[in-house]
Amino acid sequence: MNKGITQFITIFVSSLLLWLLLVGSIQPEEIIVGIIVSLLVSFLSIGKTSLFTALRLTPFFPLHLFYYLVIFFKALIFANLDMARRVISPSLPIQPGIIRINTGLKSDLGKLLLANSITLTPGTLSVDIEDNQIVVHWIDCPENIEIDEATTKIAASFEKSIGKFLK
């Protein structure tokens, strides 16, 4: 399928789904207005949004996306519990630090999603993306940790699941 058509369809479907979520209604007139708005957004976006070219639109795309969300919410729950434990027990040591982690993701969208996944889990904050590395502030950074070990602890599960549906 032509890359432009795939991009158009992706933007149209994404816009329509966002429209339906925002209006919270499946009344025929809401759907018709949503289709018109989504078509307009899609036509205006032609050639201006290269982020969507990173999507791997396969029949398994929804399953891979769902798998990523499961991994993300699991990490989110564990990180929140860890942060709550640190707040309740102030005697627990913390060693904040800035580290770099590697990423094998090639697309800007993949790196963006990985960096945001890291930031959204409490205890870590993505500070910058430089080539194939993400600079992360980590609330409990072990001394002398190697970049590969930090990558495994912070980002490996996210990156593996993101890599299934993004380049």
C-alpha cells in the first residue's frame, strides 16, 4: 500500500477515534461530524506528519499495542508502590542520579514513546534524547552502574514491546 495512503488512513482513524472518545456519544450526527472533521484533519496533514510512518500496521498491531499497555501499566503500578514505600519510610536511602540508557528504536516516534513511558513511571524522568541514548534522572541510581544494566532495569521491557509495533 502507498505510504501516503497508509498515513492518511492512520491519521483519519486516529482522529475519528479521538473525536468519538472526546464527544462520548455514538449518535449518528456526532459520527458524521467526526468523519468530516477527521477527513479535514487528514487532508491538512498530508505530507506534514512523518511520525506515523514509524507504525508497523500489521494484523497483529492491536495485540502488540495491547501488550505494550499491559507492560506499561504493570510497570506503573510497581513504580507507584515503590515511590509510596519511599514516602512512607523516609529512612529508605535514595541516590538520585543522571544516567544514559541505550535504545535500539530507530524512529522518532518510538524514541518519544519510550522516553514518555520512562517519564510516566514514578522515580524516573527522561531529560533528553541524544541519537540512540536517552538521558534519565533516576531517583535510586546505583553507584557505578553500567549503561547496559541501567538500560535493562529501566527500559528493556518497554522497548521490547514498543519495537513490536514501531520501528
